[in-house]
Amino acid sequence: MQLCSADLSSSDDAALLRYIGSRSEEALEELIKRHRHRLLRVAHRCLGSYCDAEEAVQDSFVAVWNTASSFRGESSVVYWLSVLCRNIAVSRLRRRQKLTTEDLANAIAAPACEADPACQAWKSYRRQIVVQCVLRLPRAAQQALIMHVYQGLTYCDIGRRCHCPPGTVRSRIYYAKVRLRQLITQYDIDNCLRGDDP
């Protein structure tokens, strides 16, 4: 459906959704122009990262393109878009956090003990505590720590992957180590791990 920009700019949001349901790319562009910044704020509140928020907003508008005809007008378009974007952001957050306990334990596994059950039990206990503590770090610090300490990447390599300067990576890793020590101390009330921090 071809619409002129004057028609679109004077149309309300519900009309734009109807046009999008009829496969009007121009209507989608107008809706994006009107609501992109609002949805970025919604996504950023969930994800804490502008890069991730941008991707969530893009996914949201793809979903709008595919589901515009399902809008029934029971709420405002702005509310509908915000809920859609929030759901997509939460979904991304869950996927992002699917750095499961088991995956993380494998990433930071201690060297195997000899066939001593007590040694193996201690190593397993230690690994579980470290995993739980690493999972409680803020995402950016957690990611930087794992990439540097457990994957052996340099600050520059991590900066390239995370789209931030090496100085920021260094700060995140420093913060992660300090916070990790605090968390381990809280978990390890009997000082079983004293002198054996990761």
C-alpha cells in the first residue's frame, strides 16, 4: 500500500497499525520514527545496555510488522508497543543469562583431583560457590571477568567484543574481582576457601 507522508503524519497510531497490517513499509517507518526512543528507554530499563536495547527495539518492530493485524484496540498503541518491547527485552535478558550454572562451572572448572573423594567433594563445593558468586555479579563485570580470567582474552580483545575501551574493561574486571571476593566471603562463612580465591 502506497501512502504519502502527509497521510501518514496525520494518521493516528491505530491507523498506522492497520496500514502496517496491510504491509505498508511507509507506515512502519512512521511508527518507528514516533516511538523508537520511547521503546529504547523501555528496553534499556530491562537490559541495562544500549546496544542490547537497540537490538530489542529492532526485534520489537519486526514483531510489529508480523503481528500488527492482531492489535484489537483494547489498549493504546503506545501501551501495546511498550508491553511488546518489554516482553522481547525480558526474553533477551533470559537468553543472555542462560549462562547456566553448569556452563559456568565448566568454564571455571578446577584441575581434576586424583581419585580422592574428599578432594573431589571439596573442589565441587568450591566450584559451586564460585559459580553462584560469579552469577551474582553485574552482567558487564561478569562477562569481562570470564573472558579475561577463564578464557584468557586480553583487555583489547574483550573491548573489541564488548564495544568498549580497554580502560573500561580493566575497571570492570577490577570491580568484578573485588566484588567476587566479597561475595565469596559472604557465602563461605566457614572460611573453607580462604586463600583459594579464583
